Amino acid sequence: MTEAEDWNSKIIAEFRANGGKVGGPFEGSLLLLLHTVGAKSGQPRVNPVMYQDIGDGVAVFASKAGAPTNPAWYFNLLATPRARAEIGTGTVEVVAREAEGAERDRIWEAQKRDYPGFADYERKTTRQIPVIILEPVA
């Protein structure tokens, strides 16, 4: 298990043990567990990610802490947009799409305002950080 996988598994366990709440660097943040299917492996994957409630769904951010590449879960959603999200104590089936243009800018600016660490991530990378909308499946 890589260091990142171990770190994620601890956050996942804490999330589930505390009804969707975690401490440490995510204390007080909106956090969900994103269930995807590996684009290459076909295996189930779970990643803790911060989100923003946007009314009809939620937005998640492929920031990867400002790394030069997008996170694996982003590519998983491109390959298989149907996913699940654990939010609090519930789980919802979702379909993912990438926000673009004014929609992306509005959501991204709000995220940077509410969580300034995202502005730091943006400064660290030359790529545009994708904003992914997760909409509940009807």
C-alpha cells in the first residue's frame, strides 16, 4: 500500500466511524467518499474528496494538491461517469460531468474563496484544475 493509499484509508475509516465527519486537515470541510471504477483496472476505488454543494448536485475538484497531473479518480470518471458518493451517512448514485466556462469559473472561484488552499493548488500547477459536477441519478 502506498503512503497516499494508507492516508486515504485512514480518512475513509474516520469518515465512516463519525457519520461523515473527520478531523485533521479536513476538519469542518465538506468531504465525501467518491466511489469510482478504475479506468485501467476495472476495480472499485474510493477516494475522499472535498465538495461544494451546488443545489442540484455537488462539485468536486481534481486538484491533486496542485500536482502537475490530474488525480486517478478524474480519469476513472471520464471512463465511467456513473459513480457513487457517500455524503454524511448516506450514499447517492451520481453521474459525473466536467463543468466548463462560466459555470466552472463561478464554482471554482467560490471554492477558492471558501477554502484558500485551493488557490494555493492553482498557483502550484500550470494545468487548469477540473471541476466535476456529480448529479444524482434520477
